[in-house]
Amino acid sequence: MLRSPGHAPQPIVSRHVAVIGAGAAGLVTARELSREGHSVVVFERGDQVGGTWVYTPNVESDPIGLEPTRTTVHSSLYDSLRTNIPREAMGFRDYPFVPKDDPDRDPRRFPGHREVLMYLQDFTREFRIDELVRFETEVVRVRLVEEEKWKIKSKQRSGKEMGLELDEIFDAVVVCNGHFTEPRVAYIPGINEWPGKQMHSHNYRDPEPFRDKVVVLIGNSVSAFDISWEVAGVAKEIHIAARTVIDGTFGKQPAYDNMWRHPMIKDVCEDGSVNFLDGSIVIADIILHCTGRGWEMLKPSTHHLKLLALQSDTLIVWVIIW
Ligand SMILES: Cc1cc2nc3c(=O)[nH]c(=O)nc-3n(C[C@H](O)[C@H](O)[C@H](O)COP(=O)(O)OP(=O)(O)OC[C@H]3O[C@@H](n4cnc5c(N)ncnc54)[C@H](O)[C@@H]3O)c2cc1C
């Protein structure tokens, strides 16, 4: 029964609901919906739960992530990543992310990424969510059909039925496909003629490829900080270009003998030079874009969204977890 203040309880009608993605958002959504008596199918294109927190050393075929036909990798995690939010702020309210008394676990308040994955696996086991998940099954299309139901087309990604497509009808869809998978890169005049390499932090795993190189890193947020400190340990020089830097923090950085901060890049040239807005110039081997990621679009048309505003019993929602 649903209760709202001042209103009589409303009986819940059980719905057939599709949840797309078995990351943190999809897992908690599936649990809440099944608790309310809905029949839930979770579509997950990977082979396990955890989404972003499933680390892989694999990277995409295009290191900068612009080639539309590139082989894609979901997670942006680098090997050394620790959470930037304390564990007590990351757990679900009724299933706190507490340190475990187990030598294989990471008890730190800001634990490494493997600990977050283990927490999500514990949550999945505890509430038997894996029974609801269809692994290696990718949703390739979501469409509102005439009867005001959602048609989901999914595709098998492995096994005997690899490539097989299936159409199914659902009363509602919850899109939990993550929002950190499409690299965003800075526009740099002259980049097509510049002879160096480029990479996006989505494809950064460890500092080794930067050993003895002159690196220009663009960005001024969490991953830019983490990665610049790590790369400084092996690179010949690292030059950080940032749009938003407090005056007085430019130039050689204290505590490092190979790190400089600059304002944004003005342009780059065929001779390998990178020119910054303050007139400084470096000849660099590689530009590393730590400039964030965006949505991988999976959404119905605007027309469908307008229809949804008018219908209470046919619903599509997005769930985003930071
Ligand atoms: C580098 C980095 C560091 C972060 N650090 C922190 C941190 O310290 N603390 C914190 O709280 N948050 C952090 N976050 C945010 C993190 O994204 C969230 O914690 C959370 O994991 C997001 O969960 P999600 O379920 O929304 O998405 P995801 O974890 O991305 O899961 C989406 C799932 O959907 C699946 N999927 C996608 N498309 C389809 C499809 N078409 N069909 C079937 N399945 C599909 C994917 O395979 C994936 O399993 C960080 C993110 C990044 C990228």
C-alpha cells in the first residue's frame, strides 16, 4: 500500500518494469521495485554487477574516445583510484558502507575502488538482486508502442545465442546506464596538424605510458589532480593547462621539480609546440584530456517524454548516482 500524508492508502498495482544497467543505481532501483511487488528485469550488458566500479585494464581502441566506431569500455577507473567521498556518504541508507573485518577488504575511510565493487556485490547478494539480472544483454532500443507500453529490444552479447535480438513489452522503464562513459575533449586550434598523441582520462589506467615524456594535461578537477600527481612520478615534465586557475598558482609547482601550471592552450603547431594563453610554449609528446565525461544517450524521443507527463501509469525515469 502507498501512503501519503493526509490521504487514504492506495493499493499498489504490480507492474512489469525494465531496469537498464546493474551499477549502483540499477541495483538499488531493482531492490526497491521488487520490494513493492513489481516484477523486475535488469538488463546488464556487462558480465557482472557494479558498473563503473568494475575495473578493467582494457582501454578503448581510440585513446581519445572520439571515433564513433571504436571498441568501447564502460569504466573510467584507473588502477590507483580511491574514492573522493568518504564511505559513510557513499552507502545506501539502510545498508551502510562500513569497514569489514576481513583481511581481503580495504577498511580505509576513502577506500580503493575494489572495496566499492565488493560492497555492491555484498548488497546484490544480500537482496538476491542477481536473480533479476540478465547479464551480457544490451538494450539497443527503447520505444513507446501504441498500447502505451514500452517495447525494449535487447541483444545477447555472448554465448550460444550471441547476436540474438529480443523484443519485449514493459509497463515502465528505469534507465540506469551511467553518465560517465562518453569522453568530452577540449577544442584545440591546430590539433589536426599537431604530431603528438592524445588521450582522454577515460582511457588512463596507470602512469607507465608517460614515462620520460613531456605531458600536457588539460583539466582542473578530481581526476586531473589524481592523474597529474601520479604522472609526475614518471614523466620528464608535466604541464597542466586549466581554464579556472586562481592567479598566482601558475608556473613551477612547489614540491615537484617537473610540474608547471599554465592557463588554457591557445593553439598547437606542426613542430610539436603547445602554446598557452600566457605566451609560454612547450614541445610536448602527449596531451592528456582530463576534461570529464558525458551521457551515453539512450532515451526516447521528446514526443514520448511529453506523453509521459500525461500518463501516470506508463513511466520512464532516469536514475543517476554520483
Ligand atoms: C573516475 C570516477 C570516480 C568516481 N568516484 C566516485 C566516488 O569516489 N564516490 C562516489 O560516490 N561516486 C564516484 N563516482 C561516481 C559513480 O559514477 C557513481 O558512484 C556510481 O557508480 C554510478 O552508478 P550508476 O549505476 O549510475 O552507473 P554505472 O556504475 O556507470 O552503471 C551503469 C551500468 O549500466 C550498464 N549499461 C549501460 N548501457 C547499457 C545498455 N544499453 N544495456 C544494458 N546495460 C547497460 C553498464 O554496463 C553499467 O553496468 C565516480 C565516477 C568516476 C567515473
